Amino acid sequence: MPDAAMPLPQRRRFGETLRREPWWLAPLGTFLVLSGFIVYATWAAFQGDHYHWGPYLSPFYSPEIFGDSRHAWFGAKPEWWPSWLLFSPALLILWAPGGFRLTCYYYRGAYYKGFWADPPSCAVGEPRKHYLGERSFPLVLQNLHRYFLYLALAFIIILGRDVWEAMWFPDPATGRDIFGIGVGTLVLAVNVALLGGYTFSCHSLRHLVGGHLDELTKAPAQRRVYACVSCLNRRHMLWAWMSLFWVAFSDLYVRMLSLGLWTDWRIL
């Protein structure tokens, strides 16, 4: 007896699924949290003010290439800057860490589902019939992730230096900087730790330090680094969300101090 022909399953309509649990909660949460961060970060970047207080510098504005604080590398806004063009120190540098997160392997999967519903979740109907992948514009730009990684590693060093600067407070009596630790110092230090965890757990860094080797046993030093990065990589999602929240909170903390709405408690 010949085998009976089995009908092919029909394509699901958008959102159609046999799943009974609230599968939409995860993509909805991603959409709301990332949207909130994008709105706040864009607003903070365009302010161009209240991004520093005492020895503290907001990570959204670091490195401050041109600016009004003592952290500026090359002084105030240059005279050649067009008067009609908005100036904010954050707009000069945020493209680098922003590009690193935008092209991150984890965030791709998160915002593809949360913003584009591509797909909205496993076994859930998609809104489009064809998938072009990351071989065509603009998604082909996702392949720049490794190069953004190099910039992100440099930013970790720069932000680490900001923590060191955040330990030297101006003394009103002598006018000199004296060593101290405030709550803001700890806020910025935690920010570097979380951003470091997120950056060093990156999939691209894992491939960079050991993915090109056929046998890790022949390179013991790289094997140890690879094992360390792999250990961090297991919590890459956690590092991604914690660092996202804390970098925004770090900017908010410095901003509230600058506005005189919060008080920075000195610990030491």
C-alpha cells in the first residue's frame, strides 16, 4: 500500500500560534525597556548640559572631546563649530557604544522580536513572507560588530579613568584636589564593572581570542582567556540588561547632582 500523502502545514497568519502561555510578554518587555532607554538616552544626549558635577562625568558624555567641564580633552566648543549646528559632547561619541549594542548578537535577537516581530516568538506567525537575512542593506551593517567591539574595549579604559578622576574632590580651602570616595564614585565604578562584564562576555571577543584556533590545548595562555570569556558569556544576557540599566542610572545620578536635586554623600 503506497504511503499516504501528508498535506503540508499552512503558513500561520501574523500572531497565530498553538501556544497557550503568554508568549508575547517577553517581546513586549523588550520593546518597552529598549524604547524607554532609547528615549532617555536621546534626550540626555541632546541636552548638552548637566552632565558633570565635581569630579563626576556622565558615561553618556565620556570621553568629553570638547566641552565645558574639567574633563574636556581639548577644551570648550571650538570656534569653527557652525553656529546653526547643535552642539553636545555626547553626540560626538555615543555612536560608538550605541553601535556596539545595536549590532550585539544578543540584542539583535531581542529587538528583532520586540520591534520587528521577525519572528515574534517560536512557533508564532510572522508578519512577512520573505526573509532577507543580514546579507542585504541595512542589516548587512550588523557585520561591523567586531569593529565596534574594538571601540568598546577602548571605552572601558576611558570610563575606568573616569572612576579614578571621581576619587579626587576639589578642596574649597586650598583649591587643590583631595582624595575621597562618594556615592557617585561607587555608581561610576559599578557602571564600569557592568559594562566590562557585558563587553568581555561578547560572542565576538570569544571568537577573537580562541575561535580561530583548531586546538586550544596548543595555546595554554589563550585557552585560559577563552575559558574566562566563555564563563562570562554564559550570563551575556544578564550583563546586557544590567549594564543598560546602570549606564542610564549613572547619567541620571550625575544629572540630578548637577541640577541640585540630589545630594552626593561622601563615604571617605
